[in-house]
Amino acid sequence: MRSLPTRFFARMPVIRVLDLSNSELTDLPAEISTLITLHYLNLSKTEIQSLPVELRNLTELRCLILDDMEKLETIPSQLVSSLSSLHVLHAQMSANSQHLRRSIRRLSLQDCTGMKTMEISSYLQILQMWRCFDLTDVKINLEKGRGQKLSDLSEVEIVRCPKLKHLTLVAYARNLLSLTIEYCESMQEVIVEDEEIGISEVEQCSDAFSVLTTLRLSYLSNLRSICGGALSFPSLRELTVKHCPRLRKLPFDSNTNCLRKIEGEQHWWDGLEWEVQAIKHKLNQHFVPK
């Protein structure tokens, strides 16, 4: 079956589960928007090339499965973020799906229960994840011929992912402008130097955070380090650190000159350890107690 009969969905107005997987279906009719009670939609291993923008109307959809859709080329802009009830998005793609990976520039996920590992495209521009309570790791999908990893990523916001241990991938986001991490209680380091990643590889990221302008770290109760060594942060203008009691050092060097506002608790600021006191004296004028 390569296409659905006319008015196929009109016959099932209160359906909650729709499984069209493992079929030769090439087109999903726009009238699927009438299935306003739909909770589960599985399109895995179909030959659909484009998802209809009308999927945005499925506001009760909780689970969307798009595994092994080798012909899929287009996902409408902001489709995923429009599905306000979506809890699970599963999109395991083969190597043949590079066009689709490149077309996804903004990824916003929330309430993704059970998802432990997330692999993102190296072409991603914006990454937002909220309330992914089981998430422990976010990785980069390395694509053949892709020189700089995550060179397009400009904004990252990670909120309430309590099992996430680190976010080392931002070390390779050369054009990252804004980084926000909040309520990630298991995170001890933002950029980790370990055997899997390799200390020498992390050290080569000397231009990490080179264009970052805003850094917000809040309610990270176990955070001890942002990165292993000092970096210049030449473009950083605003730093917010709230309720990160174990963060005793900031990775700034004498070339950190653009900071204009530092927000945090007074007792945290007073207790910071500085290898070069001159850096503290230079930045003290920009500190705003909260």
C-alpha cells in the first residue's frame, strides 16, 4: 500500500493509536490533522518523503516514532516544538538519512521519559532540552566530510536533566553564543577530560567559547568545574552563577576583558579561589550580588 484511501482518517475520529510502520506508504495525507485524539503515531520503515505540516494540530500526540525512514527528507520547521504533549520522539536514522540530519537545525525536546542518550546532528544550530529526567549523555553524530564539529551550533539550553553528567560537546561548538544549564544535579564538569574523549583532544579546543557572550549556570549542586584549564572567553559579556556551591574556580585568564556583568551570591563570590589575584580585582567591579 503506497497511499491511503480518500477520507481514510474520516472513519476513525477518536483513534488513539495509529501504526503505519513497515509499509510502502509514500505520502501522509494532510487530513491526519483531524485525528485530534491521537496519542501514538508510528511511521517507521515507510517511504514517506515529507511530513505534512498539519501534524502540528495533533496536540494530544505523546509518542512519535520515525525510525529507519530512509526516504524522509523534510520535517516542517518547528513541528516537534508544536506538539505540546509529546513525551517520546524516536528517530533512529541510517547513514542514508544525511539530508534529513542536515535539514534539522533546531531541536527542542521536553519530557522525554526513558531517553538515556541523545545523538545530535553536527549541523544543528539550536539545542533545547527540558525535563529529560533519564538523560545521561548527549553525543555528536559525526558525518563523513564534516570538518568542524558543531560549527553551526549557536544556542544551547539544558534544564532539569538531573542525570546528565557533562556537556563536553560544547567544547566543539566554535560559534556558540549562549549556554544555559540549570537543575542538572549530577553534573560535576561541563567539559570533561576522560579516557573516552581524550585529554589531548579537549586541550586542542583552545578556541572553545571564543564567541560565547552569555553563560548561565544555576542550581547545579555538584558542579565543580566548567573546563579543565583557563580560557580567555574573549567575547563573554554576561555570567550568571546561582546555587552552584561547589564551583570554587572560574576558568578565566588575563585576556577575559569583555565581561560587563557577573551575577551570583555574595558568599560564593567571596569564596572563589584565584590563581591570579589580578583577574579577580579586574572582574570585581562587574559583580552584582543576587
